[in-house]
Amino acid sequence: MYKMMLENADASAEIGSSVMMILMLGVFFVVFYFLLIRPQRKRDKELKKQIEAMRVGDKVLTIGGLVGVIANIKDDEITIYTSAANTPVTFKKSAIQSVALRNAEETAPVVRKTKADKAQKAEKADKADKDGDEA
């Protein structure tokens, strides 16, 4: 009788450890999903939206590390100009890593700054001309 009770206790301990292992694997998968899989899917969706919203003049970064400005967009390919020599390079859209969209709000401060810089340079040039005339 005592032997039978020990066998039942061993069987229930095995079942309990199996259930515990399955629960631990479930918890591990849930944590794995929320820490790795879900954020990656979110980034992929955002990149897909950016790629669909691309237009000529936007700045892009390829997965190969090339940075350029979009010159032409066709079905599944885009052509970008890279470097100061404006070298055209054609890529598949899937090779785009990130897109910096052009916005009026982003370009406006830059335009204002360049106008202010030009005005300051003109003032300095006028001062230099006056100083040169006096000497």
C-alpha cells in the first residue's frame, strides 16, 4: 500500500513538473513576442509607409549605406543621386533602409537661415569695401 502511494506521488510530481515546464515556455514566448517580434513588425510597417510616401527630392539611406536624393521612381525601382558629382544609382525599393521626407516646415528654417547668412556676408563685404576705400 505504501509502495502504491509513492508511485502515485511520483506520477503527480512528473505531471506537475511537465505542466510547469509548459507554462514557463508559454511565458517565455509571450515575453519574446512583446520584446522582439512586435516592435520589429511595427518598424517594418512604418518603413513600408515611408517607402510608399516617397517622392522625388526626398533623401534616402540604402541598406548598403549609400545616402542620396531621389531622382526618379518607377514601379519597384528608384534612382538616386549620390555624392557631389550627382552620380545616378538605381536600386530596388526593398533596398531602402530609411527615408527623410521633405516637408515645408523642415526646409523653411533652412531657407531663412541661408537668407540671413547671405545678408550678414553682404554686410561684411560692404564693411570690408569701406575699410579698403579708407586705407
